[in-house]
Amino acid sequence: MNTIQHLFDNNQQWADKITQEDPNFFQNLSEQQTPKYLWIGCSDSRVPANALLNLDPGEVFVHRNIANQVIHTDLNCLSVIQYAVDVLKVEHIIVCGHYGCGGIGAALDDKSYGLIDNWLRHIEDVYRLNQEQMDKVTDEKDRINLLCELNVIEQVANICNTMTLVNAWQREQDITVHGVVYNLQDGILKDLNVSANCRKSYFKKSTT
């Protein structure tokens, strides 16, 4: 198939259905964007933020990349965080990984995948920082899932160290960073219990 006409047809059907259910839906949606949540998730197509949170469009501001990373040289992600915090005034930032993540798995094997290898180096750093814990796990699936969790925890730390969050907390803006993992097999989110609403609270948790 050389065209995507079927997608336009799907879109029309979706828009018609929404309008039938709520004639004012699109008018209300177009007038404002006031989400309380910033979602930083994986690019994996099986992890749609709005759907798994059961929230409508406009309720979640979303940034996605391979293996849900927050890297201090990634101006794309940092700009999203800054806009969400300083302009949209979100109250929660959620880093969401997912078990069986292909990016995490790729970082654990010895293969080369091209340009993405540079991106995966950051996950390899997470492995190196937690090598003693990782080496205690021998099952390949369990190792990937553990690194998925450790990676989310590391990204929560990275967010807490951004100047955007440091400045927001200094001016006592009410914003909390959370780390969760999504299970593709049952659709359930797992709270990793690393939530932080100031740098002090995060580092207290990370050192206990």
C-alpha cells in the first residue's frame, strides 16, 4: 500500500464518534491546555500515556524517547521539562519505563545497532553504577526488567538535578517527580517509590 488513506479514514471515523458523544469536545480541547502531568515515557508504541492512565487528550503533556531517558545534553527533553514546569505549571512529572523494553535489552547485549549505540551508552552507565545488584540476577528476562527499574530511578534523579526543577523547588513550586514501570502483560503500573518533591527529599531516599 503506497498511501495512508486508511489512516485518514480512521481519523474521520474517530472524530465523528467523539463528536457524537460530546459535541463540544474539540471546541473545548482547542481553547486551552492545562495538564497537571508531564509524562516522560518510552517510544514503544505499546505504551500510550493517555490510554493507560485513562485520561483524555489535553490532560497529559507527553515526551517520549527510546528507553525513557533524561539526558542533560538532550535539549529536546530539557525543553519539554522547562515548558511543562515553567509555563504549563504541571504538578507531577512521571518517568515511566516498561518491562521488556527493547532499548534496555539492546544495551545489555554485545551487538551494534548503529547510531542508537550512542544513546544506549547512558543505559550502560546505569548498568555500571548498579553492576553488583545486576550481577546477582542470572535470568535474562529478569535482568532486563531489573535494569528497566534501575533506569527509571536514574532518570528521576536526572530530572531532580535539572536547573528547571532546582529553580522550581527553590521558589517553592508544588511539583513532584515520580518513577513507575508499566507491565505490558497485565496493563498495570508499578510505583517504584522514589517520588520526590524537592532535591533534599530525593537524595534522602536515594541514600537509604
